[in-house]
Amino acid sequence: MTNRKSTKRALLGSVMAMVLCLAMLVGATFAWFTDTASTNVNKIQAGNLDVVLEMQNADGKWVSAEGKTLDFVKAADAKGEAILWEPGCTYELPALRIRNNGNLALKYKVIITGINGSAKLNTVIDWTIGDVAMGAEQHLAAGESNAFTIKGHMWESAGNEYMNESIDGIAITVVATQDTVESDSFNNTYDANATYPVVAVGDVNTDGDTVLKDKEENHTIQVTVPAGALDEGVQSLKLEVVKSATPAGVKVASTESSQSYEVTMKDQSGNAVSTNGTLMTVEMNVGKNRTALKLYHNGEKMTKDNGALTDAADHYVYDAATGYVTMKVSHFSPFTAVFARDYWTDHAADGYATPVDTANKVVTVASAEELALFAKEVTDDGKNYSGYTLNLANDVDLGEYLWKPINGYNRLSGIVVNGNGHTIRNMKVRGCTNSSDRSVYGAGFIGDINGAVTVKDIAFDGADVYFVNDAKPQFAGNVGGVVLGYTYGTTLFENVSVTNSSIWGYGKIGILLGMGADPGVKVTFKGCVSKNNTIHAAYDMGGLAGMIQRGNGVDNASVENCTVENITVDYYEECVDVQGKATLKENDKNGADVIKEVSGKYWVNGGYYWGGYADYYVSYGDSSYDAPVEGYRMRLANSEYCVNK
């Protein structure tokens, strides 16, 4: 710039979802106050999430910043001069401190929102919080604090096009949520997906409509309040959007997804704002290319307009290309979007953030989209990752879309799936890897695989497995598990946990594994957990595996230090208790008799006892010999017997 121009900077802050708010002030000063929002935003049941904002006074002591006004600091020899923003200048505020006053660890961000006036001018000012950039995620343990200084630096390259530009309101917003520090009965990752609230703040426009949005580009929400709709005493607005549970009145099919949001708008005193019946225009991003979209407001279905948006309450239009829903509402309350589930392979990442290490044969995935890319490469593109390690770098939530089982046959031989202690949540398997005229086969995270395989240090929680796409409750499909369907080679499950999951099928259905499909295959379960799961099937079911084949009379499966608890079995047909001495053959076909005490649930079908449900797995012999059981009329089909705890 060739001429100097003073720019007024009004900074307003708001700590939503638990914390503090910064009050609006016009001019080159800040006013701060603290506030606490309801902790149930983040589903905190017993802990206390509480953040306090403090300032350093003239004596160097930390005191509450509530109601205080902070001036930008001038150089020692320039006190009293006006605050003039020009290229190359840097202004800072006195030291501030965020203190975690609760008993839960938290993570937080300090961001700029709610720009009134020229967003263009703000693009040439770099804001920093101490030594980190504005918006960077930071962490505080319970009782800890972090002192920082907010600085604004105007680019030296800012030219004359920024003259006469001004910003009448900038919100410095602090958002916080719980962090992955405290542990429950299993680990410290239960709150790994805790999300930050979306916040938009701004002054009421006295000369026209008031527009609030959380950010200038790619905003999540924008609200337009018509001029004159608000009461006279309302001077500023604070809009907050947090994810919420789907209302009880909204029905979501298993082939659908839903997103629910609690939206609130309050004035400068924290009171809910009314527009006195005047309609507001709300633009909200619900995701691109949603199919069969339905929108609900406070549990009631809204009206979708196929053309222009009707100027009537609870009407909306949807732009699939941008992902934005635009609607007319007279008040705020929960909004829910319901739409058909796509498959994850349709939403796969374009590449891996960590390049594939071909020298050491490592694929690192850090998101659901990257995991979907791996599945797409193997199943759809036929890429061979045999001998590789698949490293999971983060917890992954697969709840938004459907999962098609990975077909790793001849493509993943020797694979190591290393979860590194992370969890895959809410996987909804729909489909299988193989089919015939009579049935479908191979369901799970990986539906089919041959060669050696190791799965370790990984948890699956809330999985839901069906062999068919429509996911109706039906006993259909053979060889399925939450983790693996088929395996043919030496297989190790080590520290693998499956909890709160269910699977529908017909035969050879297990929680971790469907079937060890090669005679004498070596399958080892070491330190695994199967808990609070449900199996819907007819036969060959197990809390760890459905069925594992013996070879020449030898069972090469082993279970070491595993926990199987609270497994619910929904039997397709009658299963009875069988307990007694069975006469097996030493090679499962002929030869010397081997007497074995058997006990368990068996499926009665065709005049035989078939393995029903076993705590661990059903051991399969050979179809050429059916073993008699002392005291029972029918024989054990294929010399099958249950392996229990």
C-alpha cells in the first residue's frame, strides 16, 4: 500500500461445547468472558469438561478474563499511538491462558469465525496462537494450562487492492472436546471420534439481513435472518451446531444412513433467539451425491421442492453437486438427514497420505477412505498385496457407508493386518465374495483369503454382517465371520477383539472366522475377545470360528487365553444338547477307533447331528464317516464335534 489505512478490528469469541466465549467489541481491542455449555453435547456421563480463560494482570498474576477488555500491545516507545494495520505490521495481545479446570483431558482449537465486512482483508493477515497456527489442535490434561499470545501479521505483499477494506467483526472462537487420554474397561480410544461443534458468530445487521456462517469458504452452515425479524435488544448472534442422536420418531432402515444435528441460536446474553415467526433461510452441508435423501425437522418430515425453494416453513431443496440443503425454517431444533447408504468403495480416497512402502511392503491407512481404497485396489482392481503388512494408523468408523468384503484370494497371501491397537467401528458388511445358483459365500471384513494370514492388535466394534445387500433378517449365506470368511492357510488371530456385533447366515458362521477351509489348516487364536455378539444361523457356529477342518484326524486349531462371553445364538431350527462318548476314526475316514467325549449344541437335520453352536468352533472331520455317539440313535455328521471352553 502507498497510503496507510487504519482498519477497525472487532473481535468476538465464543467457546462452545463446554467452555468459554469471547465478547464482541468494535475497535482494536478484545473483550472476554467465560461460559459453560452442557456436557451432554459430547456424551460425557460422569466426567467434567470445564475450560477457564484467564489473563495476566499488571502484577503478572493470572486472573479471570471475564468482562475484561484487552488492548493490542504497542512498542514501549509508542504507547498511546493508534492501532494502524498496514503491510508488514504485527500486533499482539497481552498473554492469555486456557486452563483445564475439569477432571477430563481435552483437545481444543482456536479459530477465526464470523467475519463481518471484508473477508478479503483477513486473507492477508496471518493469525497465530503462540508458536502454532490458528486452528491447530492442542491438548490439555486435567488440571493443566497453556499460556499463549494471539498475534496478527499483515503480509508485506498486500497491495493497494486492500485499501479502504475493513473488518467490523472477527470472532476468535475456542472449541473443545474430550481427548483420548482416560481409559474405560478396554482402552482409551472410546472418544477418538469426539467431534468439535460448529460455531458461527456475528453482529446483527441494522441495515439489512443478518448472515451468519462458520467460515467463508466451504462452510458447514449459513443462516440468513431477514431484517427486522429479531427483537430490538438483540445485538449479536451465536449459532452452534453439534451432532446429536437421531430422534426416536425418525425411522432409519439398515440400508440407510442418518445424520442428526442440534442447531441453536442465541443472543449476546446467551438467550435463545426468536424471529417471531419470520422465516429464515438455512444452508447446511449434508454431503454430496446423497440418494433418496429425506430431511426431518424436530422429527417431522420436511417437504422437498423439486424446483425453486418455496417460501414456506420446512421446505427444502438439495444440490447433490455441492452437498448443500437449503431450507426455510421459523425456528431451530434437531435436523436429521436420512439417505441411502452407498458402498465405501464409491468413496475411496484418491491415494494414501503415507505413500506405499514397496521396499518394506507396507500399506499404511489412516482413515476410512484410505481403508476403502485398499479394499477397492484388491477387490475391484485385482492389485496383489501378497506379503505386505496393512498398518492401521488410526481408529476408523465405517458407519457412513456399506462395506463390501475384500476378496483377497491369490492377492493377499502372507498378509499381516496390524491394527496397532486401533478399532474399526460400525462396519456394515453387505455382500459376499463368491456365489452360485444355490447360495452365496464369503462374508466379513475380508471374505476370502488363501495363504498365510496374520490379524493382530485390532478391534471390531458394532459390526453388522449380511451376505446380501438388502439386509433383511434372513438365514442366508455360508462361510462368514466379522473378520474373515474363508481362510485356507496358516492363520493367526492375536489380540483380536470383536464386540457388540452381529452376523446373519446359514452355515459355517463365526464371530472372528467363518471357516478354516483346508483339511488340517492351522488356525491359532491367541489373546482374543468375543463379547456381546449375536449369531443368526443354522449350523456350524462358534464364538470364535464357525467350522475348522481337521486333517487325517488331527485338529490343528488352538485357543490360547481367549475370552468368549455373552454370545446370543438365534437358531434357524431346532438344536439339541448332545453329550456322550463318540467313536471317531484316527484319520476321520477309517482305521482305528478313537473314543472322544463330546458335548454341545447340535442341529438336527436329515437324520444326523450337525455341529450347532460351540463356544470356540466346530471341528469338522470327513464326509466319508459319521460318528456314532453312545446312547444316541443318530450319528454326528462328518464326525463334527463342538470345541467349548
